[in-house]
Amino acid sequence: MTSRKPLPVRPVRTTRPRFPWHHFTMCFSSTPRGARLARRLAGERLDAWGVPYGGDAHDAVTLTVAELCANAVRHGHVSGRDFRLRLSAEGSAIRVEVTDTRGERLPAAADTASADQESEGGRGLVLVAALADRWGWYPCADGPGKTVWAVLEVVSV
């Protein structure tokens, strides 16, 4: 008697949204350590929401979080003020928002031609533009600063 291997199960696409509504907001110190902590906590949140570690979607969102938080620390730092990370997931989209308190330093449009190939920096928004389905910024309504946001559609498998 031979044992049969079960046939592989193909994922079924449903019209139901991948995520119920999820939300995460936290302030971090405007330091490299704060940016690193924001990235790690975002990764944990994503895993808890059903976007597993090691997947393409998880890697894309955490890289987007890392770049936006690094920009908040490098270009949006005001001494003694924190930056805020907000993640929200609804339907099949994850929205990343990073708010800093420096409103006069606005993000430039990501352009791969303007990214200097020899420099070690300057390609963060190019990466965000490549990974996100859409991104942008808006001024803070409740004080000085700006919020840079990106939306990534997470394809269900």
C-alpha cells in the first residue's frame, strides 16, 4: 500500500478585505535609536496583523517605515521634539505616516535621475516611491511640522 501525498492547496482569492481595520500610533525620540525602534515595532505590528516576517509585503512596508523615520530624524529633527509613526491597515492597503516638527524642510519629489550614484545617502524617497503605490506629504494642522505618508497595497496570497 502506497501513501499518497496531498495535492497542494492553491490560495483562493476572495472579495473580502485582507485586513479588518487596524491602527498603531506611537511617538519616538528623534534619534537614530528612535528610528530603529520604530522600524522594529512596525515589523512586529505587521506580523500581528497577518503580514508575516520574511514576506515581500512585510519587507516593503518595513523598508518604507525605516526610510521615512530616518528622514524624520535626519531632516525633520528639532531638538527636544519627537517624531510620530502611525500605521493603519484597512482592506488590502497599509498606510504609513511619519510626522516630524520641522515644517520648512519639505520632501522633494523622488527622482532616480537626481539620486547621486556615488553618495551614500539621498535615495530614501526614491525607494519609497518605488515601493509605495502612492506617497506624499501634508502640513500639520495642529502645530509646526509635516506628515510624510505612503500607501502600499498588500497582495493577498
